[in-house]
Amino acid sequence: MSFVALIPARLKSTRLPDKPLADIHGKPMIVRVAERAKLSSASRVVVAADDSRILDAVRAHGFEAVLTRPDHASGTERLAEAADILALADDEIVVNVQGDEPLIDPVLIDAVAEKLAADAGLVMSTAAHPIESAADFFNPNVVKVVLDRTGRALYFSRAPIPWARDEFTQDQSALPANLGALRHIGIYGYRAGFL
């Protein structure tokens, strides 16, 4: 399986300015993310950034980087531009590794790519895992996903879904057995042409 790990990075974060360059034990966060991505099976790891300071930091640590426009509304838009700059073939698999995930599991990166590699009809993939606590289930900061019978996402919500009406009417301190609630993990795989 061949895929490219693309890492979007934006210098002007509203919550934490210069976040990609934040020092984590002597290296910029974006470099820590690239190091984790390199531990995956990716044939190529590329940072797509909006500022030359990020490119300089990434390249100084031996990673590839491309400069993208600063006006993208999302990391996905930045990836689309990077895919064009890199001249990726339409069927090339691209995994969007978030630039602020310095502890991302390389196995997760591979799993998202493997979904696309296993089914040529898919253009996008993502990941989820079971929610085990009521606190996470009711937390609006935890994005939930509901799947169809084939494992394809039907919808995403910050609201508690699926809703077990009868059980939750009586008790919301614990999750009902076999609820099947899933937490969405913010990692995505795409075919470059879909981007």
C-alpha cells in the first residue's frame, strides 16, 4: 500500500499563535507530528504550510514541505492545494494528519489509508472508536458518529447519538449495554482527485 501523509499547518492560530512552532522538548510541534507520521507506512510525509517559518523548521529536520496560500478556510483546502503542487495522481491516497497531534499513533494513520486501499470505490475514510463513559457520551466536545450496517458514516454530531430514549429517561449516569456509541477521531484519508 502506498500513500502520502500530508500535514496541514497554519501559523495564525486564533487560540494559540504560532502553534506549529511551539516547542515540545526541543523541537517544533509540527516536526513532532512529522516524526510520528514517518513511523507509519507512508511512502512520503509532507507538511503543507502557510508560512515560510514553518517550512524552514520542517526542512531543518529533514522533512519535505510545500508553501500554500494563507487564505484557506480549512486544512482540507490546504491539502487540496498541496496535492496540486505535488502533482499527485487522482487515485493517490492522502492521509490528513492534523498538525497539532504530536502523539498520533502511526498505526491509526495506516488504518485510515488501508480502508481506501482495500476498496477502490471509496474516496474518503476516517476513524472512530467506542465510547465507554457517559461523561464522554454527553460531552459536546466529543464528536460522535453513527454508521450504517456496512460501516459507512451516516452522520456526525456533538449531541449524544445514538439516543437510547427509554434507558436515558431512567438513568444517564451510565451507558446502556450495546448502545454502540462511537467517538469520531479527527483523521481523514482521501483520494487526491476527491480533494
